Amino acid sequence: MVSAVFHSPGEAASEPGGTTSAAVPAPASSASLASPGRDDRSSSAAVPVVRRAAETSRRATDWRALWMRVLPPLTGLGLLWLVWFLATLKGGSFPTPGSTWDAAVALFADPFYRRGPNDQGIGWNVLYSLQRVGVGFGLAALVGIPLGFLIGRFEFASRMLSPLISLLKPVSPLAWLPIGLLVFKSANPAAIWTIFICSIWPMVVNTAVGVQRVPQDYLNVARVLQLSEWKLMTRILLPAVLPYLLTGVRLSVGTAWLVIVAAEMLTGGVGIGFWVWDEWNNLNVQHILIAIFVIGAIGMLLEAMLMKLIGVVDGSPPTG
């Protein structure tokens, strides 16, 4: 009995006087051996069917999502074209969609021509406007984001600067332009100044609100760890405030692109705003309509890029 426990069945059978009580178990019946194989074959045959059904359902869902993404914008554009076509059906001074399209084809055939300092293609005018927007918006970000952190972090700064922000934020861009012309004595710096002063407020306000909404537990941990103010700003506040900050950046870019058209109309020079005003002086309404669509398309592209950036930041895993 002991050998049956501590030795293999073969060794137990070969020992003299040993018993054969530890015999090899009886083989299973043919039915019991065959049934698992049939189950495996049936389950393996069912897997492709399930996969094909899932792929078909997913493909149908993808097509429906794509259709719902494409159809509504095309319907809106079609309605705009229909209203425009019906409004100009009886003629008049307002150009038709067909004549505007022909003018756009001729205009974009050579968008970067130069025939003088004030006679350049629409491509150059757009690039000059984007350059002014980039400079003015960059300066606003350099000043506005740190100022927002300061207001949100310290109560004294908040109480001191909040009334000034509430006073200056509603001022129209056209009211700031004469101040820029008076100070800088030039049209280009005045336009950049107007972009700066009008696009800084969304970044200041959103950054300050984000800092003020950081949970107090984060600040308590930083106090326990005796982090410096710089480490507190960069390691705790900045990751928590980043969604608010990017929302302020998105609003500021839209404001900057909105302001530049009005500023360039008054300052002159080269830019999409000046180009629109020059075409009005030439009574070329078709080019004005083309400029409106170009300005809207560029603004929509900037908005989409920043929304994509915000989505990436919101969906990214937290870093240590």
C-alpha cells in the first residue's frame, strides 16, 4: 500500500508480492472521447459566423456615422446656395452664385501675384493677416497666461485686477485702434496692438478660473511636500488647469482673427481686411463675397485645429 502511494503504478506492479490494486484507470468510452471533438468543431465553426456578423454590424454603424457626419453640413450648404440663388434670380446688383464661382476660379488661378505694394493677390493678403494674428496672439499668450495664474493663485491679485479686467474686456476693438496709432505712429504695430489687447482677456479669465477650481487637496499635498511655488505651478496647477487654458486659447484665436479684419480695414496696407475694403472701393462685390468665405474657412480651420488639440489633451493619460 505504501508502494502504491510513493511509487508509480508500473513500479508497484513489478514488485514481488505487490498488489494490482493501483491499476491503470479504464479508458473512456468512444462516445465520451468523440463528444469533445464535436463540440470543438461546432464552436470553431460558429466563431467565423459571429465575427462576420460583428463586422457587418460595425460596418453598418460606421457608414451611418459617416453619413450623419457628412450629410447635415452638405444640406446646410445646399440650403445656403438655394436661398442665394432664389434671392438673385430676378437680377440686381448682388452677384449670383454662378458669377461668384467664376470670379473665385479666376482669382485663385493666381493668388500670389504682385503688381505693386498695394496690389497683391489674395494669398499674400491672407498670409500677412495670419502673420499679424500670430504676433498679436503670441504676445497675448505670453502676458495673459501667467497673469491668469497670478490672479487665480493669489487673492490679493484677484481683488486688485478683476475690476480692471471687467472694465476693459467689453471695449470694442475699434476703440483700441486709435490708441495704437497714437502710441506706435504706424499701422502695422497698431493692428498688432489691437489684436493683443482684445485676445488677451479670454486667456486671462479662463486660466484664472481653472486655477481657482483646482481641488484644495492638491494644494495641501504640495504644502506637505514643501514644494516651491515654481514646482507647484508646473507640476500640480498646470496639468489641472490645461483644459481651461486651451479653451481660453481657442476663444482668443477666434477673437484675434475677428479683430484683424476690422483693424486692417482702417489701417490699410496689405491684409485680408484691407483687401475687402479695397474691393468695395472698386465695387467688386463678388470678391467681397469670396473674401467672406475665405475668412470663415480659415477661422473654421483654426477652430478645428485647437479643438483637436483640446481633445488630445483631455484624452491623454495623466503623467507623473
